[in-house]
Amino acid sequence: MTWKQIECPFETDRNILHYLHTAPIFSEDGLYLASYESESPENQVEKDRWKALRSNILVKTKELKEHHGS
């Protein structure tokens, strides 16, 4: 038996379905960045990754602003 063959015992909630269908999907970098925003990096490897992610985000933001003339 696979999970697809099992009927869900819970009532369908439209609000939850809407959220699941419309919530943003984060890239791996996005997940790391969100994680570091809620809990600071603890070791040097995490700190270096956090700095690199922030730098990449700043570059991408600048490029988008230049492209859109903002």
C-alpha cells in the first residue's frame, strides 16, 4: 500500500489548501537566509555562508533596481 492509496481522515480546510497553493517556495539559499534571520549563525562556516548570501542578495537587488529603473 502506498500513501496515495490511503484516504485522509481529516476534513479538507480551504484556508489551508489556499495557503499551500499560494505560499512562496524558497530556494535552498532562501531557506538558509530565513533560518539565519531567525537564529544567528553559530560557527565560522555558518557566518561565512550568511555573509555570502547577504552579498548575493544585495547584488541581485541592485541589478533588479537598475533593470527596472528604480
